[in-house]
Amino acid sequence: MNPLLTDLIQKTYVVLKDCILDGLESDGLTVEDSERTAYLIEKNMNRIESRGELLLFTSDLAKRYPAYQKAFITVKQHSVAEKDKHKLEVLQEKLRSFTISPNSNGS
């Protein structure tokens, strides 16, 4: 598995745990909901193979249980940041290709 994805999954676990604790403290989650969602989290997080799957899972979880909105936002922000990073790398490569012309030989 991609090390960046593994890192994101581990960070998401931490945020999900915080969501459970915050949800229980604020009455955003019942004990039954926290047990049910903890089972869903463990079951599904072990099968995730891409950022897209992680984004969909956290989105669905947040739609069903608003206490998990923070987890969805975290994954969404990471996904947007990765896309922006990729776009920037592509643009930088294009700029390099414009500044290094095939006719320049250093004279």
C-alpha cells in the first residue's frame, strides 16, 4: 500500500476516535451509535485501498452521523491538498520545459 495512503488512514483513525469521544461527550452520539460506528469503522477502514475510497467512506459516515463531520473534512482537505500539489508539480514541469529550450547550448 502507498505510504502516503497508510499515513492518511492512520491520521483518519485518530480523528475518528476523537469524533467518537467528542460525540459521546456532546450527546452527538449515543453509546449504541458509537459501538455501531466503531464496528463499521474497523470493518471498512481495513479494506480501503485508495484516497477516493477513504473519502467516500468518511463522507457516508458523516452523512449518517454528523459527529463524524470532522473526519470527512480532514480527508477532504488532504485530498484537495494532494490534487493541488500534483497540479503544481505539472505546472512547474511545464515551466521548466519552456525555460530550457532545445536550442540553448550555453553560448
